[in-house]
Amino acid sequence: MSDSYQAIFDAVRSKIGNVDAGEAIERSFRDMNIAHYFEMASAEARMAICSIQEEMTAPSAVYRPSISVDGNQWCALYGDDLQSGVAGFGDTPEQAMADFNKNWREPLRNSPSGLAKSV
């Protein structure tokens, strides 16, 4: 190091030599309220994980019904036909899958819980 740089280095080191770096970082984080941002990011990550888990466990994702066009709508069908399977219809494949998920959870109309629901 040249003599002029050494003098500058020594001057700077003498000014910051007594600084507690850990305390300075902690104070900066506290002043910036960094914990708040970490909590917000953590909450958003939890919501994203729940949303992904919900999507992955939906009946349309688990049972993977076949998708086809039926007339002027999309049809998501699990089973051999409409009478013995579960189906959902919609203007888009996404809407057909959403209708399929809803219908998957519905009881048969003539089952005891289906009759009770219609009354």
C-alpha cells in the first residue's frame, strides 16, 4: 500500500474501530422494522402454500377427468358416461374442472343425503 492510502486507511480504521457491528446491524434492522417485512413475506408464503395444497388435492387434480368438447361447452368427465360417472361443464376447461369439483362433492339426488338436501 502506498503511504497516502495507508494514512487514509489508518484514519478510517481509527474512526470505526470502536463500533460494535452487531449492535449497529441490530439497530438498523429495528429502525427499518425489518421484522414486519419478514412477517408479511411469511404470511404470503403460507397463503401460497395453502392455495397450492388446495389445488393439488382438488378432485380434478387427483382423479384427472378427461376433457372434451360437448356441444358448445367443455366437459370434464370421470367415468364411462354421464349416467355412471361424474361430470362438470363450462365455457372454459377451467370452469368445467371447477364444476366437476363441485359435482364431485354433491350426493346423488336419490341418496338419503341428496333427498334431505333438496327438501
